[in-house]
Amino acid sequence: MGKITLKNPVLINGKQVTELNYDTNEITGVLFAEAEARKSSGKTMSIVPASEFDTSLHIYLGYAAVIAADPSVDWSDLERVKGSDIVQFMRIGRNFMLGVSEKDSPAESSEEPTETSAEYITPAYQISNESDSQILS
């Protein structure tokens, strides 16, 4: 189980909500099918090469994870989520489709810079003699 903190509060059951619990382990086949149907409703048909790349499905699977954790939340409540908060739901759905658990997934909202591995750093060009340094100057 995890928790999403929303930057833009959303009205759910008459309350402004800024935090939602979710649980991808509780997504049932019915919730998955509902997510698939809702992501396609009212839209033109688009061909996605694989479900791993279907960002619309990922968003709705993120919504399904919230509904799985709290059935009092409705799809229409979550469809009011806006801005960068949508990306959080997309990540949850993407990780679900890729089989990545929340324990295995690094915190993507971390403000910390990632560490660069030394093996990928190209060494600086070294000047071998004085005449070369005059050309580069």
C-alpha cells in the first residue's frame, strides 16, 4: 500500500482531499477491465504497440489502485485530478504493468540528485606537449 500526496486538492465525497491511499495488489480483474474501458471511452481509437506504453491505461490503473484501497472513491472523483498530480497516477499504473512493486521502485518524487557512475564519465582531453597547448589556447 502507498500514499499519493496531491498538489491540487480534489473534491471526493464532499471533502477537499490532498492525500489518497492506493494498493496495486488489490486491483481485481473487474477493476482492470473497468480501467481499460474508461481509458477508451469517448475517444478516438488509437493503436498502442504494447500495454507497457499505454499512458492512458496507466493513469486509469493508478485510479483503480486508489479505488481498490478505498471503494468509497469513485472513478468520476479521480477524473477531476489535474496538473502534475496525473503523472503520479500514471507512474503507479506503469509500475503495475511492468510488475514493479512499490518496494522495488525508487522514490520518483525525490528531490535528491541521482548519483553518476564513474564508468560513464569520459576523461578530459590531456595535452601532451607545449605546441598542442598553444593551438588550443
